[in-house]
Amino acid sequence: MSKISIIGAGFVGATAAYVLAMKDLVDEVALVDILAKPTEGKALDIYEATGVFGLDVKVKGGDDYALIDGSDVVVITAGVPRKAGQSRDDVLAINAKIMKDVVAKVKKHTPDAVLLIVSNPLDAMTYLAAKESGYDKKKVIGMAGTLDTTRYKTFISEKASVSPRKIDAMVLGGHGDLMVPLSRHAFVEGKPLSKVLDAETITAIEERTKHGGAEIVKLLGNGSAYFAVGGAIYEVLHALLTDSDKPVPVSAWLTGQYGLQDIFLGVPCLLGKDGVEKVVELELADDELAALQHSGKSVKELTQELEKL
């Protein structure tokens, strides 16, 4: 039996719950939010949808944290989304307060669960969740590079006119404007990306990836992305629950890998039921490593801001 709980039943949390139920990955999904009735209603709606596809997944919702008892993984999406013109870092203070409150409640009910953090600013909130929970840091993960990589592969697919299934690519670094798309490590149908697309197009794809979230925020006008986020959450959960042997880019605790330590940052990891099993160290060129370390420095500065709150 496997159970996933999601804290925060806004667009991101509800979409993730729906994707999770429809993919039939777990036996039970619990959706928790301070708004009890709407959350119960969303959970019931998702549960009724399982009947369309003949799925045996229980979905429950409400404001009672007892609903998360027995969870293998707790996904935290709670927090305010950024608005047009804001960066992810602009919501640091208010989301830090929310994260502290949520983690205090979660640890009372699921002391052995893996935590998957989705709230922004992602890497800083993952750091805060680890600090407040006191959990082994390998059991606290940020859903960052998975979403960025999804966007990156989608944009490559569009320009190369190739299915995303035939693209191998990855984005590392902090979940922000200093993320590092690894174009030198990207392949399309087994061919290096540089052999498929010209340098100008690749640069444009990299820049669009870095600002992919902001592009959607601007188009929506009020709120941020949630469909791709829900899918990316599923991808990380799938790797956690199935002991996948394929590296997944997530925000993980670094202890010297890539010349970085004492921060959570987006890097490729092997995941399993107990969280991060191994941080995979790719062979990076000097400019790629410098960009990753620059991104890490920015995340480090943001976590230091947390200490002042």
C-alpha cells in the first residue's frame, strides 16, 4: 500500500492530486488545505473521476492533518504564487512563514515520510523545510530541475519537430533565472543538440527555459503555472516510489558535490523510497561548472536571508 499526501489544494496541489490519481501510481491520495470544504470538494471530484477509468485509488480531502497519517511522501505546495513582475524570491518572507507552520504540523503526523517541496522560492523553501523538520536531509527534496527540464525538452521538441520522448536533456541549478540548461549534454534521437539546431536557436531555447515560469505568469495575469508543475511532481514521485535507476534533476542537499556544500540545489539524483540515494556528478565543462556554482551562490545568499526573518 502506498499513500501520497499533498499540502495545499490550490491549482498546483489539486492538479498534482488529479495527475497522481489518474496515473494509478498509489493506493491513496490525501489533499489538505486550510479551506476545508473546497478541499473536500476537490478531492471528491477527483475521486469520482477515477471511476471513469476504472481506477482503484482513494482520494480524500479536508483541513485535518490526520488525513496524512501513514504517508510515504508528503508534497508541500502551500504558499502564495508570484504575480506578474515578481520573481520567485519576492515571495520569500510570506512563504517562509507558511512553510514553518506546515512543516510543524506535518512532522507530528508523518515523522518518517519523505518531503517533496514545491513552494517558491524552491531551493530556499527546501532548505527551510529540512531545518524546521529535522529530518535526514536525504529525505527532503525540492521539485525544481524536473519542471525546468520538462520545459526545456518541450521547447527543443517544438524547434526540432521531434517527440519529447526522443530527447535526452537536463537543467541543473537553482529554480530561478540562474538555472543551467546543459545543452552540451542534450541529445535529439541520439544526436548532439548542436548537430540538430543552430547556436542561435539553442540560445533562444535556453533563455526561454530560464524564464518559462515568468512567461506563464505574464500570460495568466493572476497566478502561476500548474499543469506542467503537476506533471513534474508526478515524475519525481514515480522515481521515489519505483526506485528508478534513471537520474532525476531535483533540489538536493550537497556536501561537496560540484564544489558546493550546505545548500539545496538542482542536480541529477537517483531516488528511492528513502529519498535521495545518490547525487550523480556529471562531467561538466569549466563554463558549465562556473554557471552552476554561480547559481549555487545565489541560492546560498537567499537561504541566508531566511536567517534574518
